[in-house]
Amino acid sequence: MDALRTLYPQIVTTNGMIAYDAQGNEVVYDLNAVIAKENEIKEAEIAAKASAQAKLAALGLTPAEVTAIIGN
């Protein structure tokens, strides 16, 4: 949903695969672009988590402590 609204900020609601603007009009969108953006967002989250883990480890935290702070 974040990817869809990032690419199409006029979308305010969805019903299944159909998206609507504030006036209730259907908004046509490119599903492939939304999927690509979703993957981009997920990859950025993974990279940010890996960076945080590395920084905490560099500070001397144990793997268990890093996991307690960041999660799996």
C-alpha cells in the first residue's frame, strides 16, 4: 500500500485491486511500477537494518543484544 500511495498520492482508498481518489473516481495505475516500488522499499528497509546491525556490532554489542534492539 505504501508503494501505491507513494507513486499515486491521489489515491485515498482501495477496494481489492481497484483504487479511488478523494472524489470516489477510480484511479488507473501501473501494477508493475507499484510492484517495483514495493521491492525498492523492501530492499531499502533490509539495507537500513543491516547497516544498523553493523553499527551496533561495531560498538561492541553481542549478537543477542543487537537482536534485542533491532529484532530478527
